Amino acid sequence: MTTHIVKVPDIGEGIAEVELVEWHVKPGDVVEAERTLAEVMTDKATIEVPSPVAGTIAAITGKPGDKLAVGSELLRIETAQGAAAAAIAPAPPPPPASAVASEARETAVTPLAKPLASPSVRRHARELGVDLASVRGSGPDGRVVHGDVVAHAARGTSPPAASQRYTEREGEVAVPVIGLRRQIARHMQDALRIPHFTYVEEVDVTELESLRAKLNERFADSRGRLTVLPFLMRAVALAVPAFPQMNARYDDANDMVTRYAAVNIGIATQTAAGLMVPVVRHAEARDLWGSAAEVARLADLARRGKASRDELSGSTITVTSLGPLGGIVTTPVINAPEVAIVGVNRMVERPAMRSGAIVPRLLMNLSSSFDHRVIDGQHAAEFVQALRGYLECPALLFVE
């Protein structure tokens, strides 16, 4: 037997330490090469640490939430002589049934294989109180996906009995704030040191929705369906040249505001692990379908925990929306070090006065926040009015 030491990986980019987010193994577990051993997190991305060899976990270092130096010992794996070579060698032919039975008797204490599921699905299951071992996976090779977890949780939910509805409940649960949730907490705390102000404006999106429906009817099969988001992204990209102070980042340490020509739009995305902001780069150079495709790609990566550090950094202005839960008004928090964030609220059909008559119109509020240190109220209002102009007359989105 030999001992293989697995070290905290060097992520690059000058990162000296990472946070241990989750163990996927424990001492005594038998692992194959490439099995995920643990998840660690930098300030932006979560990285899975795979096993370089097959063997038995001898010892692990630290608990979730601990900070570990790059290059320090993460865990130890006991390997049989030649196990490392066997990990990459072609699989041998299956043994006779009698040998299998004998081997099964000798390894009866080996832990059962864990259900196939990504780390984000495992987190989702824990949050919903679902035992993955009891979930039938619908993905490739029986892999459990998010939809399986949600469906299983729904099947197990039933209204409380009448006799229990007014029963006193006791108990408490302490939830450690670690991993992405801790990063979000610290980022929000830093962001709220910024002197925010929020400006809300009502936008008539009746014409926009009519155009969107017609484009989807004609091009959905060949180019994909459009939501409102790509139209708003296009409006932001067109408005920024007249309001360059909105597409900027504020360096507090050096009292320097950097304005950018490229419009790199952060898209606030809810995931099972928490809020993430993948970045659509050069939105100014994308058409509606190009923006929609990139948003869909990045959102999928973020929700599966696969977005890279580069895909989660470098935004110059952010758009946030709660979709159908968008409410009437919100007060979005600036994604520091940016200086502006545009929030989308729910669409509502309401009566409105047009040319002296009451007519039904589809209305939506934009709730946008700005850094008052570098953006004056008048300029913020003018910027939002420019967005409103593009959205209320969507033909302007296509005029050079």
C-alpha cells in the first residue's frame, strides 16, 4: 500500500487560498479515479477536485467553511501497489460469477455507490430535505437532475392534518453561512456601503410584447424564443454611449472611475446555491437572438455550477429580474464595483388613458439603482428615460 496526498489545487490568477465548500467523501470510502472528492470555492467560482487515483480515503483535512491554502494537504488516499497505473489502464474482462460472489463477500463493508447527481443537484436536494437515494433519475445513465428532486419533493408534500395546524412547534436549526452564500453575504455587505438611490419608471410595453410575439411566431423554431431580456439588453447597449458614466466601475481604493466602451452586462441569476451573475460580454455587438442564446448558455452553466471564473467576472453594468415574481417595485442592490443596475418588474395589464380614451395597456416598471457618489439623480433619470424610449417604441432598437 502507498499513500497518495491530494493537495489543494492551484486555480491560478494569483489565488492563495480557497474555501472548502463540501466533502463528497469520508474516511474509509473507496473511490475510483476521477471521482469528485470535494468542492472548493474562490471568490467567484466553485471547483470540483477529482481523485487522481483509485483507492481508499485515509484522512481528510478541514470542514466546510474552512479556508485552505493553495498547495496544502486536502486529503490522503491509500492505494494498492500499481493502483495509479490501473486507474488509466483499460478495464480487464469481467471475472466469473463465482469470483464476483467471492469478492462481494470480502468487500461487504464497502459503502454503497452514491446516486449520480451534480453537486448543485445534491445541494438542491439537501435544501428540500430530499434523500437522493430515493429519487429515480431521469437523466443520462439514471443521473438525478433538478426536476427529479423538485418532483420528488412535491410528491412528498401534503397539507398538515387539521389537528396539527394549530399545534405549537419547537426546535431550531443553525445553518452555517459558507461557500457561495458567504461570498454573497460579504459582497452584499460591501455593496450596501455604497450610497444607493433608486429610480422607478413605468414603461408601456404593449408594442414591445406585440413585436416579441410576432418574432417568436416567425423565428422561434430557427433562432430560438425571445424573452423581454434581450430587448432590454439591446436598449442598454444603445443608451450607454450617451451616458458613459453608467457603464463603469468605481475603484474605491484609488478614487478612480473607469468607463468602458464594451458593454458587458451581468445577468443576475438565481441558482440552487444562491445568486450568481454570469456576464454577457460585448452586448453592443449582439443581436436579439445572440443575446438570448448567450443568456441561456450562461444561466445553464451557473445553475449547474459549471460557470468559469471568466464567465462570472468583468461585468460593467447589471440587469436583474425576478420574472413573474418581479413585484411592482424593487430596490436592486448595485453589483459593486459597478455603479448602476437595471431592475425589471412584473408586467401587468391595466387601464390607461390614451388620446382621451381609457384603453387596456401592458405596463411594466423599471426599478434601477445608482451609485450617488458618481451618478447624479438627473443623469440617472435621463438614462432610464432613454431606456423607456427604446422599449416603448421598439422599432428604434433596429435603427442605425
